[in-house]
Amino acid sequence: MSGPTDNLAPSEPKLLVSLATYNEAGNIEPLIETIREFAPDCSILVIDDNSPDGTGKIADDLAAKDPRIHVLHRPGKLGLGTAMLEAIGYAVKNQYDYLLNLDADFSHPPRFIPALVAGMSDYDVMIGSRYIPGGGVEGGFNLKRKLMSSGINWYARLLLGLSSKDNSGAFRCYRVSKLAQIDLGKVRSRGYSFQEEILYWCKKVGCRIGETPILFENRRSGVSKINMKEARSALWILLRLGVSRVFG
């Protein structure tokens, strides 16, 4: 005899989309609206580092109208890596199935979200990749950005034993149950090297890592926060991780 739940369709994975923000007042509202087009049932977590331009206030106003939007306010600019650690902790605590992160400046087009989520049927981490067939960068990087990006990706593959092509991009989806297995107290990165380092720790807990092509686009508003100081810090942290990997 059939039970009352035999014909129920499987529930959709519980998805949290995280946005780390600093001075993104011109982007945050249209970005959230666009995310809703491609992930209508997701929750959205905005982690704002006390943006002087009022990004946090705009996020609060949006959250007041939509209970699926949550805002974490931090006292100052504490770094992308620490924002991602906050997002992971929030996702684990609230028992989400997937955590999907993208930049808050439209450089990661939300239209690629469905492909990232679909890939989770076979993988534990899905990377939105600029460097596999079908992926790319709108207008191309200038020479400085190209050297920084290609260099740090090669460096990460060499030192951390990663086989994925795009290890420095932040457009990714993670299986939260695997993130929960990582000792986050071991994560050293506080800035942009977090992207490479978290893949290293994901690999250590047995994550299957896949990639799907994306087009990285130019930001619509505001200015980039990437600088040479961050790049040098990332190289140093990855070197230390690589040495630890080799010598235990």
C-alpha cells in the first residue's frame, strides 16, 4: 500500500547566496533583483563591512521587505576571506544544502547560477571558470591583471596540488555538509588568497571539484578593490601552505 508521501517530488536543495559588500550602493539592489530571476527560492546573505556609501542601509531596507534576505554588519573592512568564513558559518548553522558566492559588482553574472547549482549533482564544489572552454573575460584583462590572474592560478596548482583551472575566482557553489568537515580555525587567509586556500581544504576533506564556464564581466558601478599588496600577501600565504603540504 502506498504511503501518504510516496508521490511527493524531492525537495529542492536549500540554497544560500552570499554577497560580501564594501561600497556597492549602486549594485546591491539590482544585483539582488537579478539573482532572484535565476534563483527565485534562494536565501541571500549580505555581509557588509560598514560601507561609507550606505550599502548596508540599502541591504537593510531590502531585508525589511523580504525575509529571505539577511544582513550581517561588520565594524570595518575586514577582508574577503573573513567575510567568506562568516558566510560558511552562517550556512552551516542554518543547515543550508548549498552555499553559492558571487562578487557584488555584477562581474559574476547571475545567469550562470543555474549551471553552478546543476553541477552539484556530481560535485561538492562547482567553480564558475574563466579558464575552461566556453569561459572568458569580457574585453580581456589588461596585462597587469592577466599576469596576476594566470600567475596565481599556476602558483596554486603547483603548490596546493589543485587540478582545477580557475582557482582565484570567487563565483562558486559549495556543498555545506562538506564545508562543515573543515576545521576553519586552520584557514590563514583573510584576503583574496582565501579562494585558493579554501579549495585546498575542500580537497583535504574529499570534495569533488568541478568547473562550468562563465564570462567574467566588467563591474557596473564602483571601483575594484584588488591591489598589489593583496597579491603579494596571497603569494606568501600560498607558499606557506605549499610548504606545509610537502613537509606535513
